[in-house]
Amino acid sequence: MMSGMRTTVTLESDVEELVQRAMQDRGLSFKDAVNDAIRAGLATSHPRPRYRLEGRHLGRAAVPLTSALRLAAELEDEEINRKMAVGK
């Protein structure tokens, strides 16, 4: 007795080509090719290595960090004015 879920799936053209190639190469039906591909993709879990970032001491700040946002806004305004002046 077979059980399963019937559904409609839209395959992108590159995926469709891969499924058709699997059907031809391995003599599979469309259903079997799709099911095998999904099983292979979902069964293989590649655990990602934990992301680690080591901190570095950068020394003393060259500008007071209490006004860093104001300084960033001023620099951005200057860059916008420069681009407007050259017609960008």
C-alpha cells in the first residue's frame, strides 16, 4: 500500500534539467527522481562550523566615541554634497 502527499511544485528550469537528467541516466520516473533528490538533499545535513570572531585591541579611539553618530552623519552629508556637486 502506497501512501504519500500529492502536491504541485514549480521547479525552476535548472532544477527541471537536473531531474530530467536523473530520469534519463538512472531510468527513473519523475516521481522517483524528485523523491530521491529531496531525500538526498534533506538527509545530508552539513553542520556549519560555529562562527568565531576573536576580538582585537585597536588602541585608543582617534575621535570621541560619544559623538560617533554625529560624526558619521556629517561625513555622510559631505559625501552626498560632493556627489551632487559632480552630478551623480
